[in-house]
Amino acid sequence: MKHPLLGKLQKGKKINYKGKKICPEKATYKTPDKKITYITDTAYFKEIEKFAKFSDLLISEATFSDNLKKKAIECKHMTFSQAAKIAKNADVKKLILTHFSQRNKDLENFKKKARKIFQKTYLAEDFKKFKI
């Protein structure tokens, strides 16, 4: 909900509401900032780790399995292991893999392999919720 009075509180200013003075310290609180990085439709390149550095959440495509690494390069996509490597090297807190190829029939197996590189790896699923 957007409201001019709420905006003032969020900026740390006192407001009058229905005849009462309200201090921002008593009406609002600040949550820590979160960094979310989303990587899609790209081949792996080392510099991409800089974009993901210290992310609370990295959502990354993982289109191909490792045995199709050449195909991944050709199609400008990444493998499960490459996405996990980015998460590990970028010191992210959580990795969610997405954008899977139809040829990947055993996603749980790929998740297990990715978790050997980066433990906090999860698979995106329709309507699945993740806490950041």
C-alpha cells in the first residue's frame, strides 16, 4: 500500500495521524537488504562471479548436464556444475537452479552432483517457495 504518510515514516520523519503524533521508531522497522542475482541464457564465463558476489540468493540457469558441456557452450547455456561453481566462488548463501533442458530426466541426480560443489543448491519448481 502506498500512502504519503507511510512514505514519511519510511524516510524517518514524524507524522500526525488522526490527531496522534507517530514517531518512525515506534511504527516502522528496517529489514536487512538482500541481494538476489538472476543468471539466465548465457554460457559460463569467469567474470560472471563478480555479479553474483555475496548474493543472498543466486537463481541460475542449469540447462545441461556435465556430459553435454560442449553442447552447453555451443548453445550459450551452462551446466549444473558451472552454476554451482559460480555459487561457490561468489560466496552466495543459496543457489536455485532453473531453465532445465527437456533431455534431463533425473534432476534430483543433477542436484546431488551440484551439491557436491555447493551444498545449498535447490531446484526450481512451479509454485515452490524459498525463504531468503
